[in-house]
Amino acid sequence: MKKLSKTEVKESVDDFFKNIKDKTPRELKKIKRLAMHYNLKLGEKRKKFCKKCYSTKLKIKSVKDKTKTVECLNCGRISRWRMK
């Protein structure tokens, strides 16, 4: 594997997340591992896929008390995110 610079990896991760709906869970897992290897923060990007099955099929169930509840349509996992 070719050694990449941190900025090159950051650009490739940003490009990857521009059209995330077309990606497979396997590709998502690889890009997340790449970001972790180079110690890059995904930040808001990590809310665009399920952390259990890496699916991009998410549905907002409710928003109340500054908390957004999101359900994965693939595995059924429920994630709760604090909103600012």
C-alpha cells in the first residue's frame, strides 16, 4: 500500500462523503478505517451512516428536547444525537 499524506487522505474522505448514498457498507467501512488510521475526525459525517451495519438508509423518528432520534432501516438500531 502506498503511503499517503494526511491532507491527501482528508481530501479523499471529503470526496467520498459528497455522494454517500451510492456507497456500499463495505466501502464505508474501508473509508472509516482509513480515517482512523490517519487520526482524522469524521465529525458530522459519522451521522450519515449507521455505526453498526454501515448502511446509509437512516430515518428520523423524532426531534424533541434538543435530541434527534434516528433509526436505521437496515438493522433497526436507534441512534440519538444531541442537537445544538
